[in-house]
Amino acid sequence: MSSFTARTLLSQCAKTRFRVAFASTNNLQHRTWRAQQTVRTMATEQPQGQGRPIGALAHHTEKKQWKDLSTPEKVVHATKTTTNYTVVGAGVVLVGVIGYAIISELFGSNSDTHIFGDALEKVRNHEKLQDIIGSPMKGHGEPSSSKRRRNRRIQSQVILDGEGKEHLLMRFFVEGPDNEGTAHLEMVKDARNKWEYKYLFVDIPGGVRPAQRIFVEYNKNAGQPLVEDK
């Protein structure tokens, strides 16, 4: 065999091997692509009868109905529900107690606000005080040192006497177009546990007129049990 023939055969063999290797590479790439497409399809396909996609990252927990719960699950669910209702109920009760305390303080017959309003009305309706202080009259608590600040709240205190009876002491200020004064009152609890005036008077400072103390209410028997006539 000549050298030319030998070179020709070697060249043909090399070409054949290259074609086989190239075809194998293409076949491997095609199989890899098909495998990737199959995985993607499986990850996104929908099961029959359902509208939700499933996959490795999909997660859904359906809420069970009461009839489908086991006995321990029913106990846990009932305990959580009872606890929630208990917390809500306790909150409602607390709000009610606070609201009752605020209303009693502001509008109750024994509250400082009610007593102040009643005493101020008695002072306003007193004819002699109308003549000295003038009308209309306004009442307020301790005066503030600054004109920009509001007057302080009404000062009052409750004390016990030697017999254990409660006495309410209060002081407030009244002003009118002609003059001003300082009101003092003392009240004692009666047999019905209601405050009863022992005295209510207004001190008028001296100036154009001499200083005066004008009694609006006075009852030395305040807080004493009533004695029926026989």
C-alpha cells in the first residue's frame, strides 16, 4: 500500500471519529435540555380538580372544620377561644369600672364637682352678695400667679372628728364686676350618708367697704340624727 493511500485512510478515520464525537455531544445536550423541560413542567403543572400550582416551594395549609378536628385539637381550639373571650370580657369590665368612677367623680351627688357647683349657685343667689360682689359672679379654684395659666382645681379635704364622722372642707374663690371674695364651706355626712351643709360663708376683703363675713348656710346640727317631737 502506497503512502498516499495510507494517509487517505487515516484522514477518513479521523473525520469519522469527529462526526461520532460531535453527534454524541449534540445528543447529550438534547437529553439535558429535555430533562430540564420535564422538571420545569412537573414543578408548574396543576393537579386535576385544583386551581393551585404545586411545587417544592409551594405551601398551603387548609383550615380544618370542627368536625374534622381530633379531640386534642378541639380542646386546644376551645381553650384559645375561651382565653380570647376572657381577655375581651376583662377589658370591657375594666373600661366600665373606670367610666363609672369618672362619672361618679364628675356628676355624683357626693363628688367635689357637684358640691362646688351647688355651693356656687347658693352664693350667686344670695341677695347681699349680689349687692356687694355684683352679677354675674364666677367661681374658680386657687388663683394662678400667671395670667396665662388657668386657675388651679378646687381645694377640698375630708377629715374625721372625734366621733368618727366625716367632715368635708372646701375653699373656692368668687369674682364679680364690683368685688371678690373667698368662700368656705363645711359639710357633714348625715344618716343617709349624704353631705349636709354645716356652714357656707364668703369673706369679703376690706377696701372701700369694711371686711365682711356673710353666711349663706349655717346649721349647727348638721350630721346629727333628727329628734322627733313627742
